[in-house]
Amino acid sequence: SGLCVDALDGAPGVYSARYAGEGATDAMLIEKLLTVMSGVPEEKRGAQFVSVVALVTPEGKEFTARGSADGFITESPCGSGGFGYDPVFFSSELKKTYAQMSDAEKNRVSHRYRALMELKKILSNELQ
């Protein structure tokens, strides 16, 4: 899973948790992202949370599924919930940052949830 920012050519991506260095706090991650994004106009602040899950069966069959959630990076943190980049990731779907969402709202639009539902669909088709 990771945060992919359009203006950063998809960075930090799979390096999201280490974007501000090993052991960085959520506040440090957000500070680095906002510093790098300083001066980037709103229309170029598009971003996606992306998750890919993989399953390998004992027989060696391999399955992968991808889920994403679209939004943009805000100019400052907003909200007190969540973790990581949630205070600066504004959901295009729910019109609020992930840090402003209830757990139920966040789970409904989560990139991880969507990846798992896609894997479930793949497996349902495979097992028929």
C-alpha cells in the first residue's frame, strides 16, 4: 500500500512509510510531503491511495488484486482521526480528509478494502 502523488510522478508510492526516513513519525511524513508540495497548485495536487494484495495457493496458483481511492493533497492537515497521510488526503468521493472520516466511512472507500473485494471477486470466479 502507498500514497501516489501525481505531481511527484507517483512518489512516495511503496516508500510511503519511509518517505521522511526510517522511523519517521506521521507528523514528519506529512511535513515532508507538504514541504515538497509547497507551491503546487490545487489542480495538480491529485493523489491516490493504492493497495495491491497477493495470494498464492498451496498448489502454486497466484492471484493479485488492486484497489485505489482518488483524492488530492491538501495544503495543511485537517482532522484528528486516522494515521499516516490521512490528515492531508482529501477524498474525492466523500469530500473530506481521511482524518475527518468515521471508521465506517473510511472502510467503505479504503484502497485496502477495495483490493480485498477485488480479490474476493477473482476468487469467486476462479472457484466456480
